[in-house]
Amino acid sequence: MTLLPFKPYEYTEIPGDCTHPVSISDTEKIYKAAEQVRLYLRECHSHLFAKSLLSRESRNILKAVIADYIKENTEMHIPGLPVEKCINAVQNEIVHLGPIQEALDNPDVSNIEINGPHDIYLEVRGEEVYRPDLAFRDEDHLYRVIDKMLLPMGKSLTANEPHVDSQFEGFRICAVLGKDKGGISSDGPSVSIRKFSPDIFTDEEMIRSGTLSAEMIDFLKDAVPGGSNIIIGGSTNSGKTTTLIRLPLYLDKHERLITIEDSPEMLLRQKKAYREYRNIVALETKFHENPKRKYDIAKLTGVSLRMRPFKIIIGEVRFSEAARQAHEAMNTGHALYMTIHCSSARHAAIRIVQLAGDGYNDDVIAAQLADNVDLIFFQQKIKNRRIITEISELLDYEGAKKPVVSPLFRWRKTGEENGNVTGRHVRVGAISGGLADKWRNNLIPEERLRRWLNPDT
């Protein structure tokens, strides 16, 4: 982790290569310049300014207007800062999301954590980096940017709704209101932003990154079309969704896929890898004050069963109702993939019973899950790498709290190099005869089945 000493409005250079670093005093000047430009836009381009909040085309036109205005008014130029850099900063402040726009535009940044106006963390290629040079002027400045992010979805932070999950141009946003405004964050406003990749990692990229091995890819090429029901477990930010959305790529492009999630994150139709997959329906939860009119994960799973799904893909199962409905879907013969928070493959098997059970018939539910759930993947973030550290087959339960799992692949750490963890994936087991029969019924060739039935091949 890279930590930089910081006090508000002291000079701080941007980490990395930068010919013209921006100081905190420059940030103050840029903010004041942006205020002057805003006044001009409201007076002379009010209609375009209003449309830019929701229209990307209008934003592009507005950027050109801003550039011309700053070039023509030399008194707005900041000494020591190139005019183009000043223009870009003001454009970001007015048209985009201010100081963090640089991070949003950087493809190496996957997460942005705003712990107040002056403390900004980025996840850059898996490493946490402190970036105080991306600071906001003050809390009001940060709240203004939060409002801009939430406005397109018709949402806002209020004392009645101090936590909001939303999206803005392909980014997932979790915003929290500060306690001084009736919120729940002790130290002022806080925002977490997760960026979505425009595409899906290829098999080669997954192997190169160490997420899984070439042999595990071969396994997936049989396990997925073989009809396996799969649970992907791990902690937050371990890469579960990245793995989840790759699974349908091993299916025929005409198979009917139905995705279900709280907020759009899988976005299969927007991925280049799925450009030939047209039989996809994406369902998203809908809140309503009347419980009968709200659509949560559980209710959407029920809806999906009436839509002739070949595969149901649930973004995340967190609550009992969703787990019970997922269990019901599998229990009625529907194939399903889902993610769940857990601390190991074995714990995933325990947790799904805890969620799907009712405390009275848990043994029966566990037995049904043992028949329906085939494979459990466990994924971890270790240092700056996201690794599938275990793939196991769920065989049975001894009671409701003692799952019997058979590990098939495990990751073993071999050391550390340049601050990065090193290791390798090892094949440690074979699939059961029951799983082999399932794959056989889904037309997986016998010669490929023999490979996975024999642990030594």
C-alpha cells in the first residue's frame, strides 16, 4: 500500500509520471474558475447546461463551449499550469465528476474510495493507493458531485435515505450521508465507486493473472455445458462477479440466459465477449413501499422460472428469501449459477443451508441442496491478485451443518516476489460418478469424462 502524507491544501504531487503536477492551491483556483464558468453557462447556455446533466451528446458540446470560453479569457489562466490542463480540469468539474474524473477515466483503476473530501483511495491494478491530490475542496463540493452522480437515477441522499446504491455511466456507487446532515457516517460524506470493465477477461488473461490454471479452464469447458449448478463464494471484492459472468461463455450462444441482481453489474449485453449472445434477459430488483409491489431477488427468481430459462444467473444471494427461491429453482430442475459471501468452499455449503433453511426442516433442505448443487468455487483477493483458491464438489451433508465436500483443485502459495504473492493451482481430486452421469446426460464425451474421473490424469 502506498501512503502519502497529506494536509488539506498543502502541495502534493500526483504519483507517477506527470509533467505538470497539480497542487492543492491549483485545485482551489480551478474550483473558483469553474464557478465563474458556471455563471457564464447559466447566463448564456442555460438550456444546454441543463440538458448536459442527462445527455452525453450535450456534455460533449458543453465541453467545447467551456474550452472556447477559457481560451478567450486569459485572466482565467492559472500561472504554471498549461491552459489545456486547466481547461480539462474545469470541464471535469462542470461536465463530469470533478477531481475523481481522472481516476474514472483510468482503465487501471477498478475501485475509488472517498472517505471524506480530502482522503481518496484508488485500487490500481489490485493495489491500494492513497491519492490526496484528487481531493475535493470541502464537503459541499463533495456533496455536489454526489448529487450529480445520483441525479440521473432520480435519487438523492437525505436524512430519510442516508445510504443510496446507484449507478452512473457504468459505475456502481454506494453513497453515505454524513452524520451532521442526519446521516450515518460519523466523519462526513463517504462514497465507494466500483468500475465495470467494458469487456470480460479471456481464458488466457485469467491464466496469466493467476486466477486459475489452464487445466481449470479445461474443467470449466466440461463442467458448464455439463449442466453443473455452481456457487461462487468469497468476500467482497474477491472477484466473484468477474468469474460468474464468464461461465455462460462456455455455453452455446443461443442458450437462453436470465440474469438477476440488485443493481446492474453483470451487464452481459454490453460486453464485447457477448456480442453474439442475443438470448439474454436482465432482471433488476425494484423497491416499493408496498411489499406486494416490490421485486426483490427472490421474487425475480420466481419470475425467471416463467421465462423458460436455460441458465439463471443470480448476482448475489444475501438474504433468506433469495436463497430459498434459488433452492426452489434448482429443486425444480433449473440450472443456476450464483455468488455468496463466505470464508471457504465448505462455509459456502453451510451458509446456503442457513439462508435457505427455516430452522425446522434444515436437514431436508440440506439433502436437497446436496442433490442440486454440484460445484463450489472459492475465490480470494490475496495481495493484489484475485485467485480461485478452491474448486470442490458438494457430495452430501451429515445433518444440516456438516457438508461433505470433495476438493478438485486447490491453490498453493509458493512465496512472494516484488511484493506479489506467487503460487500454483494443483489438481487434488476427481469428480463423483453422480456428477459424471449428469455431464454424460448433457452429452459431454466419454473420453473427456474419463479425464475428470481419474485424479491422476
